[in-house]
Amino acid sequence: MTSTRSSVVRSPRGLLRPPKQARSRKTLGRFLDAVRELLDEKNFDEISVTEIAARANSSVGAFYARFEDKDGLLDYLGELFSEDMVSEIRRCESESGCQDLPLEQTVRQTIRILVETHRRHRGALRALVIRSLSTGASRPIQRARELAKPVPTLVEQIERRRAEINHPTPEIAVRLGLEMVASTVRDRILFPGLSVTASSSVPITDAVLAEELARAFLGFLGTDTD
């Protein structure tokens, strides 16, 4: 039973591997869509497997044929987030001339990717963060750490333009600056009600958020911007 579940949604190395059969892919997709919809309506702890199966027009048995439990589905959604971000980074790198872009454009693209992927996976990411903070279990904490896997690639992209960084310690500036940006993106998108400026009448769209964070990050790196 366990090996069947693993073969459906995970490879032996823990990487994403969609099921081969079209029918199984559609069923998996319905489960993912169902829990995403439910996460827009309520907290993860309030969602039951029975509810997920009903929303997906499937069965509880079909759910357990694919996931060990409800947390397993949430873990899978976390992997989808990481894969999405890595895919976006690779797509950017593969574009003509992308690797030759100046620091300013690289930072803007990096932050745009952070904002867009967090927005696309908002419900699952919020549930993962809450779970990692509310339990001392190793699995949720390890999963939270794995969400940061794409970060070294983002750091590498920026450090390639090190000659354009005027901060006295570029290595620290890139990592700390990116950490501050990522934390702001996470808080503004996943927990907007907790923002100290949540009651402000000035709207902050994702585009504005990305632009202003890029401006702040570039300033921290010691890069002149218009």
C-alpha cells in the first residue's frame, strides 16, 4: 500500500513525478484543486479528508491511494511551490541574454518571481508556515526548510553581478537583503491582515510590492537606481 502511494506522487528521490496514466493525473489534479479551493475558505486544520474527496468528486479511498494522510497532500503542494519557483528561475536563465542582464534587472526579475510564485501558492504556503510554527514535529519543520531550496539559485543569480554591488560585504548583503525581501513577500501575501500597515488606505498591489522591494534591495546593495 505504501509503495503504491509513493509511486503515484513521488519518485524515490523525493522529487515530483506525476502519475503516468491520464486518468490518475486528472484525479490527482482534482485533489490539488479541491484543497486549494478549501484553503481559500478555511484553515487547513479545519479541512477533512472526506471534505477534500467530496470537493474533488472522488473518494476517500482514492485519496489514500495517493497520499499517506492530509499532511502528505500539503507536503506535495509545498513541493509544487518549490518546483514552480525553480522552473521560473530556469526559464528566465534560458531566455536569450538573461544571464548578461545588469544587476538592477536581475534583482527586479528575482523579486517578481518571488511575489508571483507566493501569490499562486498562497493557501498552501500559509498552511505550511502555520504548521511549522505550531508543532515541534520534525516533518513539518523539515518541509518548511525545503521550501527555501530555490533560494541558493536566486542568490547565485545576484552574486554573478558582484562587481555592481557597492556594499562593503557583498556576500552578507545579498543573503541578508534577499532574506528581508522574502520575509516581506511572505508576510504581505500570506498574512496581509498582520501587516502594520494593513489599515492603510494606500493600496499596495503585487506589482507595487515587487517594484518597491526591488528599489529597497538595490539601495541596500549600494546600487544607484533612477
